[in-house]
Amino acid sequence: MAFECIIYQKEEGIATVKLNRPRVLNAMNKQLWLEFQEALEDARNDPEIKALIITGEGRAFSTGADLKESKTRTIEEYRDYLTELQEASRKLMRFEKATIAAINGYALGSGYELALACDIRIAAEDAKIGSPEASVTSSVTGGAMRLVQDLIGPGKAKELIFTAEFIDGKEAERIGLVNKAVPLDQLMETAREMARKIARNSAFSIKMIKRGLNLARGETSLEALMDYEIEACLACVFTRERQEQLEA
């Protein structure tokens, strides 16, 4: 698959999407979002892929929307861009396999929000993470209005968004915004090791558990969630994979 704005690789059951506009610190345009969705679809349909890592080429994960392109957009063109951004975020959140953001350098605006949509976030200790939207008369997207509150609570979420201040990877780990902060030279290997641990487990179990965890975060009642848990468990334990494990 040939892409201009991302690098897409598959190895050892792990797919990696690397945002690839390093000259503009991986600032996001419509083409990047379209290519990202195409890679997601390929990884979703590949039975050999058990986990997905997202990272950035060069000095940044992503600095968010390409403001240079934004200057010339009409409101219709901007709506079209935002629609693709939101659709990519939806597909990532609904992706049935485990997703890991490996945050290198700057993760700002919609770049930061892309990381929020992943299941697990691992950051370089010196990463710069934040939502600058309020400082440039914009607003957060990608589901961040909910996702960041789920991770760190409404008070801290409002503080970070309202002040538009950036935090480093260590502080992000301290407040629970990322799962782990590591030295930059250990970032990708740490993400790959996490992905390998996940890939050793049942892909079907991960799919069913992730679906239930997402239901639990939504409007589903506890009673409905517990009913789903029964069906998910039954679906798992009567698979051929499960029977082979019991017979081993």
C-alpha cells in the first residue's frame, strides 16, 4: 500500500502507523486522515494483526491541524476536514483490536486527541502534550471533550484545556493521562513490548472485552452491561481456540 502522509508497516502480528509529515511536525491535513482510515481498515481486516501502534516520524507525534492549510479553507471545506477527522477518531475508538499511542515529541491539538482515542498511551518523558485550541480561537475535537475527562477527571481536564498549557510525559503519567512515560530512546521498544504481550492473548477475547469496556463508558446501564458480560463470556468460552487451550 502506497501512502504519502503515513508510513504503514506490519510485523510480528503488530501494525504500526507512523504519521509522516515531519517537515511540518506531522501537522494533519485531510489526506493524512484519509490514509489513516485506509490503514485502519487494512489492519482491522488482517487476521494476523493483533495490535496497532500509532506514532510520529521525526520530532513530533503530531502538532495537530495544519494551520497553514486552515487559513485558506472555506467553512464548507473546514466542515469537510473536520468530518474526516471525527470519522477517523470514531473508527479508532471502535477498532476491535488493541491500540497503543507511542507519543514522541509534540502531541498537540488533534494530534493529542488522536492519542486520547487509543486504548493505551506511552509517552516519551520529554514529550509535550496539550490542547492549544483556546489560545488560537478553536475548539477540541476527536471526542476529547469526553475522553480527557474520563482519564483525569473534569477539574483537571478543564484546567489543561482552558489554560492551553502543555505538560511533559512525566507529568502526563503522574496525572493518569498516559499509562507510562519512558526515555525517548526506549519509547518504541516499550510500545512494541506492550503490543507483543497483548498479541500473545486471544484476539477474540480482546475484541469482546474491549467492546464491553466501551459500553461501560457509554450510556449503557449497569444491568445491560452485566447482561452483555454473560453473552461475551459465553461467546469466548465456546470458541475452538478455548477448547484447544483446555485440551492442551
